Amino acid sequence: MEWPITFAFIAAFGALTAFAGWKSSQPRKDSLRARWISWPVVTLFAGCLLLFAVIHAANLWGIHTGSRTLSKYGG
């Protein structure tokens, strides 16, 4: 049951990262209204969450990430 949820998160965060990246590259309109959403910050957070979801998928696939990897190299 973890695979469908992981793929859903990867798709959602991938789409949000792409949309926020596109939105942050658009020129600002000349107006006195404040922007309520900082799209570069949304891009950064969504990209980080996408990276964590991909790492989780790698762990589900059997690729070990984390402390056991560091212990092999004397860390």
C-alpha cells in the first residue's frame, strides 16, 4: 500500500514544483497589491519534499540510504 501513496506524492510534488517554477519565472505586473505567495519559496519547499519522496521510493525499492551507508565509510 505504500507504493501508490509514494507515487501520488511524487506526482503531486513534481507538479507543484513545475507549476511554482513556471509561476516564479513570470514577470510581475505593475500594481500596488502585495503578492501573498512567494513562488520561489514554494518551488524550494516542493522540490525538497519531492526529493524526500524520491528517496523514500528508493528505500522501498531496496536501495539503502541513511546511517548504515555512512557506517561503511567510517562516519
